[in-house]
Amino acid sequence: MFRILLVILFCLSWKITTSAHPAQELLHCLSLRLGNLSSIAELVYTRHNSSFSSVLKSSAQNFRFTTPSTPTPLAIVTPLHASHIQATVYCCRKLGLQVRTRSGGHDYEGLSYTTTYKVPFVVIDLVNLRSVQVNVEKATAWVESGATIGELYYEILLKSRTLAFPAGIAHTVGIGGHLSGGGYGSLHRKYGLAADNVIDACLIDVKGRILDRKSMGEDLFWAIRGGGGASFGIVLAWKLKLVPVPANVTACRVSRTLEQNATKLVHRWQYIAPKLHKDIHMGIAISRVPSSEDEKMMVRASFSFVFLGSIHELIPLMEEKFPELGLVKADCFEMSWAESNLYLAHFPIGVPLETLIGRSSKSPLSKSFFKAKSDFVKQPIPETGLEGLWGKFHEEEARSAVMQLVLVAYGGKMDEIPETETPFPHRAGNLYGIMYLVNWEEEENINSEKFMGWIRRVYNYMTPFVSKSPREAYINYRDLEIGTNKINNDKGSYAQARIWGLKYFKNNFDRLVHVKTKVDPENFFRNEQSIPPLPRLLKKGANKRNHNDHGNL
């Protein structure tokens, strides 16, 4: 009896010891799977590692989630090849640890490297998986998820000045997250979203299998191209269809203040920009800037263009379509399409092309404290509505933070692609999308709630002027204020997730749920806004229905 009691006490003490050191358990499990402790030390950073903090913050773009109070992972795994990811997925499942996957670290709510749940988690940072292989003859490219948009553009430009890929402008954004949320840029009116131009992918699923498009099936391939890839597995690489562009494009910028008739110009832009030729990308950045004449602040609208043609073609076209703006030759510059992205990101003309492969950025969304929200507009906002909006830029909070609205015209190819083609549904019927942004410096972080209150008031003010039932939002501008999943609910909550899911995906949300239920029924790949699987009870009822009916549950 005494010996049995000793065995029981030993087992209990072993369980307490191991459960108190989950990072050590993870390292032990990885060593058993990979068989080399020395190589693991080069891949895994625990909290006891002197480099842990610098690695964690290396690609964290929103400093709101790098403060001392931010939950940090038990470990950061920086895989060098697929087997390292497979082993990490296996060990995290075995030990009951959650996983966050990071490519570029631009997740607006930091979900690629932190969590609002009080649960142990591991970050799989794909920074070492960043190769880009361009095939000019076939106009395709294979790009690993850890590469940035800028690295992709740079490699394409090295091979061809007349090929491009319709992704975003911010060059430090990771390809993995960008493609899995849709991804728009200066070519979406011509060629659709980045996700629309993915033709194959390589994914590690919850069972550790490496799947391509054929082996994963069309439903899963559909889901990862705009439905948030982190809900379904870890995408290692993507095969992209490259698109033709002229050797030189035209990039322009024109700024007007309220005193220079900006209200009427913004109002008029709503009618013109979505109907322009597909070769023209046109957006507006509205911000509060100091006056050059005195210390007063003023509201300014900056109109930016990228035209797939020459200056002498663009000027007469704009004189015909938008003469009120007064675009002239001096406002425009000809350059390669890759360079035009740096121009739109407000880098000086002539900056070295190697800027594209730098992982630092001067973008207002990089390496700062910020909060963002999004909307879609289906009917032009009246001038009175715009005038009320300008008043928000003169509120007290605007004096010590940077407030900005970015308006991006839709139309063109976006009107031609059905909203069910990929999970991204914001297609025909949308004139433009809006991103609301407020960012501030570290010394002002004590006022963060005040600044976030400002963006909420602007968002509430815009309610009558934007999409309704649902009020739509863009998953790549993630916003936890529109709803989250239950804390640490292994099975997820369809009812809760549908609140935010319809905003991001509209009716595509139900199909995403069906895919999730099929490929990850135990909900291993989950976060605050991941797609949930169907509960067993609901699943049984759904199985009696036509499997092709994804519209209703």
C-alpha cells in the first residue's frame, strides 16, 4: 500500500511539474519529432531566451500589442522548412497549446502574435520561409508565405518590367496574411484582388499533411483565398498568376484643402472614380495637416492615381472625366509599376528599388500605435454628410494623434467577379471602400482610449452613409469591436461568429463554416475571429440537407 501511495504521489508531482513548464514540454516534444536538440535551439525562442523579445517585436507593426501588459507566447518557432511546422502543429495539439501564425505581422489587432484569451499559445513565425520563384515564360510565381509584398514585387521586377501582381501597396505586408484575406491594390480594378489571382497553394492541415490544390480540394482552396487562411491550416506557399503591365506607368498626386474646394471634389470623385477605365486606380487620403501660412490645422484631401499608360494619355482623359480636379503634367511621373507602389506609399521619387525588400517602412500603419476600422459605400455621400465628417477632424483628440480616412475606388473588374467566387464578397454595388485610421506616438499611449474613442465616433457618424444589413467590413482591416468568438471555446460558437462573419463575408460565411467543419472539426486553428466549425448537434441536422446548399443553416 505504501509503495502504491508513493507511485501515486510521484505521478501527481510529475504532472504538476510538467504542466507548470509547458515551454519545456514543447521543446521536449519537438526534440522527439525532429531528433536534434541543437537545431531546435536555432528555431525556437522561449521567454528565457535573450532574443525572445526582439524576435517577437521584429515584425509586430501595431505597438498597441507590444506593451508589458500584452500576453506573449510560450515560444516562437521560426521554421526553416515544412517538417518544422508539421512537428510544431503535432506538439501543440498534443499539449493543448493554441497556435498563432505570422507572416508580416500586419494583423491590425495583433492576432498573429498575441491573443486576448488567457491561454498558452505558440507563434509560428514564417520569416525564414520567404523565397520567390518567378517564371516569366509562364507568367507565374511561387511565393512562400513569409515573403513580403515588396519582396515579391522586387523579384518580379528583376525578371520583367512588364509583369506585375495585383496585391497591395504597403511593401512590408506579409504575403500569407494578405492573400488569405483578399488583398487589393492599384490593380484590383483591372485584374481583381490578389486572392483572385492565386492558382495553387501548398498548405499544412491539422493532421500535418502537406496539401496542394488538387489534394486539398476546391472547397478548401476556395476558403483560403479570402476567408482567413489561419482558420484552416498554415499555408506554406502560393502559386500566383502574374499580369501584364506597361514598362512605364503614370503615378500622380494632387492635394486640395477645404478652402480649395476639397468638399466638392471628394463629392464628385464618388461619381467618377468607380466608373473610370479599368486602367486607372484612384484613391483619396483625407487627413488633418498644419497650414503653411499659420499654426492652424486644416483638412486636406490627397488624390492619388496610378494609370497603366503615359502622362500624355492620362491628362486629356482626366480633363474629360474629372476637369474639376485640375490635374496637370507637373503632378505626374512615369515609372515602373513596382516603383509606383513606393510612390503611393509616399516614398520620394528615385528611392532605391531595394527599398521594396526592406522590412522597415515609413507607412503610417507601420511601427506605431494605431486603431483602424473599415466600411463600404454603395451610394455617394452628400456634401452635407462630408461637411459633418470634416468637423470630426477638428475635435480635441485630433491635436495629438494622426487621423486619416483612406477611400479606394472599386468598379471595373471588381464589378465583374461574382461575390461567391472567393470568400471576399465586396464586389458589384460598392462604389468604394473606406479605412479609418488613428495612430499616435508612444508618449501619447496613455491617451489611447481617447484616440480610440475618436475613431468610434467617426465610425458611428458614418452609419447612415455606408452599407447596411450587414454593415460590411474588410477582414484584412481586422476589427475586434465588430464581434469575437467565445473565449477558449474549443468548438467555437456559430451564433457569435456569425455577428462578425456576415460583416466580413456576407453569405459566404456559411460556406466557410462548412469547410471548417470538414477540415478542422475540433477547431485547433482558432483565434478571436476564426471561422468556427458546426457543433455536432447542428452538424447532424445540416447533414440531412443538400450538401451544396451553403446559404442557410
